Amino acid sequence: MQAVETDFTGEIHPAAALFPLLPDDELRELADDITANGLIHPVVLDPAGALIDGRNRLAACRMAGVAPAFTVYDGDAVAYVLSANVSRRSLSKGQKAMATVLGHRFSFNENGQQALARSADVSAGYVGMAEVVTKYADELAPAVMAGTVSLNDAYEEARVRKGVQRVRAEQEKHAERDLSALRAGAPDLAELVAEERMPLTAALTAWREREQEQQEREQRTTTNFAQGLALLYGVTLDRPERVAEMWLPDENPKAVIKGVEHLWTVEGVRAMARSLDRVADAFEARGGLQ
């Protein structure tokens, strides 16, 4: 480090800002000491003129009316901040770990966090806990640094939030999958969901009910056709012409079965025969009756 008259820009390096200032009473004691003995350790700046160490000394100098002295450190500013504050202050392992993780945000060191952890003398386990806190409960990091919340308590809260986020992410993933299926199977309902006119759960329920109704219609059609075909086959099994021979002209089937009056004509029977031919062709095109 080299002594300088002043290159201070007034900016505080973000890594140095991680550590809280002393309480007013302790700051006054420091100011009184500087008044009596002068500033023993100069305020440390980086080459750009930002303060990296000595916020309390600078504040105490201003309180005491003493001009501060400055020096420049041209090495790894973040590592210096961590090393100086960890060794000088009485910090818990949780505070050291949190300072390491937060300091890593401002470090350009390729080794990054591991190097900072070594400089702060904290284990990888504590660093990992602090990482989880900064990712899932970042607003608790300053409280950990201030010592008002322990790293363990902050970590437990972060774990809860992490679990909630995981569940929410899974729910969103499933919702997107369900919506994609809805778009393919019931685009009209999917459009209602997209327009927020129907909840996704209600749309899925409506789609399932629609599918069930369609399946039931298909089952009824299959059953009715099979039963009708079996009855028709039974009547015409021996000799189809026998149906005409045994037909009672005085009977009125139209009064028994409504809505199919056109069948009770020669052309109606021929039309039915042509329909059965088309049914047979359709079965054949689909690979035959299974």
C-alpha cells in the first residue's frame, strides 16, 4: 500500500458496505481516541478512490474534526475487505460465511468464492448455507450480517421458501402440460382459459366430462348397432325373402317406432341396405372388425 494525500471519491466499495458501522457510543469512543492519539491506521482506498476499509475511522475523524489520512491498496479489494473485517471484528461463523457469499458478488477473482472463503476462514458448509439464504431469502442477509438473525434461522426460512418454490414450479409445469393437452383436445376451452374467462381446473373438468360423454355415445352406438345387426341377421338368416312373405300389411310399425317413417317403404329398405354397405366399407377401410 502507498500513502496518498487524498484520492477519496466519496464512494464506499460495496464489499465494505456489507459490514455495519459501529454504534454511536462506540463511534464516539473512537473519535475521542483519535482526538487524543491521532489516526493511527489510515483509511484504505482502492486505485479508483473508493473506500475499502476504514468507514468507522473516517466517520470518527469527521466527528473529532481531524483530517483523515488515506492509503491505496491495489490488490484484490474484496479479499482485503473480508480479511480485514473478519480478523478485526468479533463475527460469528454465520456472519463470516454471509460476508464471503455477499463479497463474492463483487469479486472478479477466477477462484471466486473458494478463495474468499479461505481468506475469511469459513467452511464450505457455512458458505453453502449462506448461498441458500441469498438465493431464497435475500432480504435476511443484512440481518445475518448485523447479527440480529442467525445464519441457521435464516437458512431454515430459506429452505422453506425453496420448498415452496419447488412445489410452485412443479405446479406451473403441470399446468402448462395440462394447458397444452387442452389446446390439442379442446381448443375452445383452452381459449377461455387464455382469456381468463374460465379457470384451468374448471376447463379440465369440462373437457373430461365432454370426453366421457363422447365415450358413452360411442359405447351406445356400438351396442345399438351390434344389437340391431344381430336382430336383423336373425330375421334374415334362413331366407331374406321370407320377411316380405310374412309381412302383415295391416301392421303399422310407424306407430311403434317414431322418427323413421321413411324406412317403411321399399326405397327405405333399399336405403338401409346401402347404408349397411357403407358401414361395411368403413369397417374394411379401418382394418376390419376386430
